[in-house]
Amino acid sequence: MSGKQFKGKFEFLEHTADVYVRVYGVSLCEAYENAALAMFETMTKTGKIAQMDEEVITVEAGDLCALLYNWLEALLVNSETKGMLYSKFQITDWTKTTDTIKITAHIWGEKFQPEKHVQKVAVKAVTYHRMIVIPEKEENAVLEFILDI
């Protein structure tokens, strides 16, 4: 997967055993949305996931890295427990207080269907290893993280 880009939203970087991803966004919200897309693109072809079912998910954390971790982990757990795959993510609320950052997002997808959804690799977990969140002037953001496969 090394060096492969997905329409300018993210790219897969060199890593010996896991999946190392760099994500871009014109805002932190878009970068977090693209991080979710990158994670599901690691698992399957997201272009084949119909956006039939809509859900709302809320996560919070004390800093941007913890928020990225909690966001991706919540999506992964949600996917595994419900047998769902997701291909569209829209953060509708980003609230920052002195102690926490909380996001609420709408996510769209459908139940996993083995005959329709080609399995690439299984994502076992999100890791903090090499995780960075770079908000550049609050107009552009770059995220990097590793997925344990």
C-alpha cells in the first residue's frame, strides 16, 4: 500500500508490518473524516459501500491525538459489533472546552456482504505509535497514525 493516494484525502506510507497513514483536510473536521475513510479503505474498497444506513456517533477526549484515537477506535468497535462498513463521515459538531474536545458525527454505510465487499486486511486496532495531529493555521490539517493489522 506504500505511497498510494486516495484522491488527495490520504496516502499510505512505508511501514514494515502495519498500515501507516497520512491524512489531509482543509480543516480538522475534514481531516478526521478522511482518517475514518482511510481506515475503512484499508479494510475494503469504500467505493463499493452503499450509504444506506445512517448512524450518529459521539466521542470526546482531552487532546487532539486522544480524540483521533477515540474516533477511529469507536468506528472500529461500532463496525465490528454491528457487522457494518462505512464510507461517508460528516462531523456535525466540534465542541472544545478547557478540558475536552467532543465531536458528533453522522456516519453512513451498510452491513458487510462478503460477495460485495472485497476484504483487504483486517484492522485489529488503532495505535498511538507515531500519531500526530498538525492543525496548520486552523485552515489545513495533517494527521498521521498507524493501524495494527
